[in-house]
Amino acid sequence: MTSIKELAAAERDDLAILLSGLSDVQLAAPSLCPGWSVRDVAVHVVSYDGLSVPSLPLAFIRGRFDVDRINEMVLRSYDAVQGKGVAELVAERRSPRGLTAGFGGRIALTDAMIHQQDIRRALHVPRTIPSDRMITVLDFALRAPTIPVMKNAKGLHLVARDIGWTHGSGAKVTGPSEALLMALAGRREAIAELDGPGVTALAERL
């Protein structure tokens, strides 16, 4: 049976393969994350792996416990000392460690999947995500503290019709699992791919 950490490593492998085929122009292009390029997002995926146990709480204090501020600070400080191509950097960090290894590797898997789609959607490079990874991420994202999935999903009956995953009760929102995940994670670009009476309420929350 494949472990969650192995799923996370496979997701990072897929991201490294994607990055290795991108041009400098594509790496510099805007991602779906405001203010971050494709390269920025890719480096962010592994940037927390480099934090030691003592430096992690210090980063949160310096970032005033604001997630966006902390992410930006960690990204810039990590990227400044690497001196490597981003594909090589991600490939070397295929096995999550530190904070990203938390919850059995679910943090690393969830972060890598959402941000890989932030890159792929921005560059119009779609893929089919393995269902075991997607189900694990959807289940974990509903209780992950630093992304708004739980808030956005409240009072909705979610149905990922391609993988048979469902959650909650209320107004129905149905669609491909990837679009459902990305919309719940706050990406308005995915709303148009969803159907059902709950889509309007979800869109208003974004």
C-alpha cells in the first residue's frame, strides 16, 4: 500500500518534470497566485523544507502570524541561497521534511497539488491527477488550517463526479475533482467548470 509520503513525493516528481520542460519565459510568467511567478510558486512548494525546528516559530513571529507574509518571507530567504534551477531544486526535495511532512505528508501533498495546478492552469497545461492523490487531498483540505476550503465548503453538498467523492449536505456543487478542489481553495478561475445550485454561493465566498 502506498503511503501518504510516497504520494507527496510522486506529486513533487510530477512538478519537477513539468518545470524541467518550461522555458525561462514560462517560468517568469504569472501564476494563479497573485504577485508570484511560476518559478516563485514552484520554489514555495519546497521552501518550508529548509526550515529547522527552531527557525519555524521564528518565521511565524517575524511574519506576524500572517500566512501570506510568512510565505513571502520564507520564499525569498530560501530562494536567495539556493543558486539552482527550480526543476533541480524540487527534484532534490521530492521527500517532504519538516513542516511539510506533517500529518503524514498530507501538508506536502496538498500544497504541491494545489500549487502545481496554479502553474498548469496559468500556462494552460492540463493533466489528469491520480485519484488516490486527489481523494487524499480533498479529505485533508477540508480540515487544513491555512487554506479556506472548510469555510468555502460550509453548507454545500460537494460532488467530484470523476472520482466518486462526496462531502457535506446542502446546495449541490458538482464538477471535476480538480476544478472542485481549486475553487474550494479560492481560485475563481475554476468556478466556471462547476455546476449545481450551490455554485453561486461558492462563488460569492471567493
